[in-house]
Amino acid sequence: MALFLGTAGLVLWRSSTAVLTEWLALTGVSVAALVGWVIKGIRQWHSGSDAAETRQLAVAAADLAMTVRVTWSREAVHRGLISPLPVAVRIRSADARIAAHPAQWLGADLAGPEATLPPAQLGGTAADIADVYARVSTGRLVIIGAPGGGKTGAALLLLLALSDLPRAVSRIPVWFALGSWDPVAKTGEGWMADQLVTTYGTPRAVARDLVGTGYILPILDGLDEIPDVHRSAAMVRLRTLDGGPMVLTCRTKEYTQAVAARVLDGAAVVEVVPVDPATAVAYLTRSGSADTARWDDVARALNADPPSPCREALNTPLMLSLARIVYQARDSDPSELTAHATAVQVENQLLDGLVPAVYGRDPADTTAEDARRWLSYLAENLHVLGPVGIAWWRLPLCLPSGLRRMTAGLAWGVSAFICALSSALILAIYWTRMQSFVVSLGVGLTAALVGAAVASAPTTPSQWRKPGIRDIARGLKAGLAAGLTVGAAGGLVVGLATGFLDGLRDGFRAGFTDATDVMLGAAAAIGILAALAFGFTVAFSRQQRNAVSPVSAFRADVKASLMAWLATTLAIAVPIFLLQPAYLIPESEYVAQPPESEDVPLQGPPHYWFWVSLGALVLGFLGGLVSFLWFLVQRSAVVRYRMAVEIIAWRSQLPRRPLRFLEDAYRRGVVRQAGMVYEFRHARLADRLCQPSS
């Protein structure tokens, strides 16, 4: 491979037809060696026993388990589930008509008709959810309750408890938001594999294997967020989900409707109990300042009989936490909650009051009006950004179709123009600058038209980790096909452009000869660069072991682009420098010769190595530039994200740094994080933001 790279680069640099003929003879041997080396690496990767693949998958599973635990441990603290004073939520067995018979999930020997069932009642607090789950031998547990009642919090506490179990005796509990699943278009396994990629940064091939081989214990949050027309299809998919363990959350009404025809086999069902008045008063008075008298009017309303609107509203962890935040300022007055005539008005007061309570606290702070306008834009476009989460890399989908195609074409065209112009100025030394510019402009315009025509969906951010030998082999395997395709296309474009320009100057026959010569060399060079660029992209994509977040995904995507540049540069420059083919630039040509005059210095071997080093660096830099730009356009999410942001910010619909704004909103408690995406604090908040501000 090194010999092939060196000969290709230096031949193109010198552009000698005589040398090119000699080089083509060597190309067959070089290509055969390159293909043989790649095939050998692929065979070594796939050879051996299944234990080798199992070990590789086990390593990926351990990485995913670490990522899930660290990510959600941090999120549990942020959501107030652990500290400083969480709401005490209680759970109990749900209506027997929507649960499987206890004989299916208790695990006792109940084969005989006279077998005695052990106690089947499940209950306790959300903090005891792990003990409740331990009694369900099938591992299938459904948690139902009212909107904002604490279902998600209980499931999250269960995920953390299961994460503490030894890996040898448990699956990896992984959080999935069901609102993004279309059960008609995707199987449960396929959708979960996609979510591992978009939420946790897992490589796609590894994600499919992890789901298909039973490594995952899915924590499925929000069955009620699937549209009504698709919920029955979702239940069919869930019943056929390999019969393994799962945890499912849903609102009570929606789950009762979903299992009206048939319950979920082997699943125990528990219900989150509404927060009682005493617990609500204790939370409100103890979770803030020591001035508890300011909550006296609310406390009286909570204990009123018959139940007041305030009591009907403040019976869920969501509304209680909103009340604490909205009225945390000393000059706020919680007693205004008691003035409303209905529970809905109390809830809307709290939902509308969240943004003004956390923004505009000083002159330098983001104003509440700006924050609401930006958050409303995100809420209104949640169906394309999520649909349940705010994936920053999907922001280009908020643009109209025409603008989206224009930005994609611009990214493709500019990148192709830069690559073509750099290559022409450095390699095609027999071209004039105007010829180089014209050919590069044609390449850029062609690429722009292709980019605008395809306008593919934004890619998921690339995750980066230091690759191992097997990762490099996997990358080269993937890069081989890309190299053949891109090399052939690039060689054809460059060859035709060269033949056209030379034909205008020297005639059609000479132009055709030049086009053939250049086409072969350009195809080889471009193909190698594309193979390396794509190969290193795949090789450097590995599951993270640290907590993943939207900001870490953005930084990793940028870092992956830079690493692709560095890796390709070194892969080209180092072999050329160390194993350069001396027969192309014989050192004898640089042996010291007598100077023709005293003003001409002696030329010796140092000059030879200088030019070889300079050539290696130039070609390496050029290859790295091509790899970097190709990565940005094809694999990186940052470029199209930034272009979309500039357009949307110009319309005043978002700030110029949406990620910084969202990260700030996360610290203020307006949004939450679920892996690489943001989520609104609750679906009801997103719905309220879509309505005109009162």
C-alpha cells in the first residue's frame, strides 16, 4: 500500500507520460498487493471461532453499559430524583383486568391446578422499585399513572438499580423514548438499534448485534406518546419482542385502551399513586427556604374538603416541582395559585410561569420573551427534531425543502471546488491557473447539483475513540467499496476536463490521449484518498465510555473530522517519505555537480531528501484536506447544522448558538437530556409552548 501511495503521488506530481507508462506497469502489482492485504486483514478479522466475535461484542456491551450508567446517574441527580429532597411517590398493584395473571410472572411452580399462589400484591415507594421488579420473574413490568405522576422517575430509578447488578447475571438496562417509534415502519429490534446510534452514539453494526443477541433490557418510556392509530401495532410488536424482559411506562387511560383486547403476556402492572396532601405540603415547605409561612394558603387549599382546584392540580411530582421553581424567588407569592377556579387553570399558571421564573433575572440575562420565542420554535418543530427529543443535528430539517437542498448543494459544491483546486494547483503543474480554476469550478458545480439532488437527511454525529487493529480492519473493509466508486467517478470527471482543455489547445487526438492518461492516475489517487477517508471514519467510530450529552456529541463530531484529516495525512505522508521509490527520482540526478558560476550553489543529497520530504508533506496535506472536507460533508453533522443555524437565526427564530442556549436551558430546568438529545421537561410543557403566550 505504501509503495502504491508513493508511486501514485510522485508520478502525478511529476506528470511525465514516460514515467506514467512505467508506473502503470507497477500499478497492477501494487493494486494486487493492496487488495490482497485488505482481504487478508478482513479474513483475519472474521476468522477464528465465534469466541472472538463474542469477545468483541462483550467489549462493546461493557462500553454501552458504562455510558448508560454514567449518563443516567447524572440525569437522575439533575431531575431531583436523588437529591436534595425528592417527592415521595408511592406505587401499588394496578387493576387486575389490565395485568397478566400472577401465575405468569411470580415464578413459582404453579403447574398443578391446586397450586397455591404466593402473595401477588406489589407496592411500596418509587425508591423500592428495584425490590418490586425483583419479584417479577419474567422481567416484564409495566408502570402506569397520571400525566406527570412519576412513572418516568420510577423507571429511571429502576434503570440505575439494575445498572448496579453484575454484568454476568443481568442484561444492560437501556433507556428508550417510545415517542420516536413508528411500529408500522420499524420492528422493535430495528428501532432500538437506531436509537442506540442516535441516543448513545453506538456504531450501527454493533447496535444491531447488541439488540439481536439479547444484551439489552429495554426501558421503554411513554407508550402513550405513540399516536393512537399506531398504538395497537406497537402492542403487537412488543408482544413478539423475543419474549424477553422489558420495562414499559404509559398513562393509565392509554394503557387500559391498548390492552383492551389482550393483556401483555407475563407482565406485572403497577400504578403510581397520586401524591397525598400531607406529602405535597411537606415537599413544598421543605424543599425551599426556611420561610414556610409563605405556603400557608396553599397548604390550607391542599387540605380542603371537598378537594379544591389547587389540591387536584398539585398531586403529581411534575406540578409540585414546577410550583417549587416558579415560586422560589422571595418576591413571588404562591397564594395566587388558590385564586383559580379549576385545576387546569392552576396547571397552566405553573406551565406558563416556568420560563419567566428562570429567565430575565438580571439585565445581562436572556429575556423571558426571547427564551419563550426560541423554545416555542423548537416545540413547534419537535415533530422533525425528535419527535420526542431535540436532536440538534436535525435542525436543517426545519428549513423549507428548497432551502435545505440549496444548503446541501452549497456544502457539496464548495468542498469539491476546494479539493479540486488544491489538487490541480499542486499536481497538474502543466495547467495554467485559469485552467485549474475552470476545471475546479466545473467539478464544484457538478458536485453542487448532485448534493442538491440527493439532499439526504442529516447524519448522526460521529463519535470518536482511539481505534484498535480490528477497528482499522473494519474501516478498511468499508473504505474499499467507497474508494472504488469515488475513484472511478473522480477519475472520469478529471480526465474528461483535462481532455477537453488539452483538446482545445492541441487537437482532439492529443486531448483524448491526455484524458486517458490523467483519468487512470486521478482515479487511482482519488480512490485511495476516498478509501482512506471513509475507512478511517469508520475505524475511529466507537462507542463512548463516558456520559454522552448533546454538547459532547457536538465536540466529538468536530474532533472526528480533525482526526480524519490527521490520520489520512499521516497515512499518505509517512509511507511516501520512508519508502519512496528511488527509481522515479534517482538520487544520481541530485549528485553534486560543478557550479556553472560562483553564484550557483552545489546541489547534493540534502536537496534530494528535502524535496522528497516536501512532496510527502504536500501530498499528505492534500489527502488530509480531501478527507477532512469529505468527512464534513458526508459524515459530519456540524456543517449542515451551522448553515441551517445561520439561516434560522437570521429570521430571529433561534439564537446564533442554539446548543449554548439549550445547555443553559438544561441547567435552568426547562429541558432535560436523554443521551445525545434534549427533551422538554414534560410533553405538557412543549404543548403549552406551542400555544400563544397569555
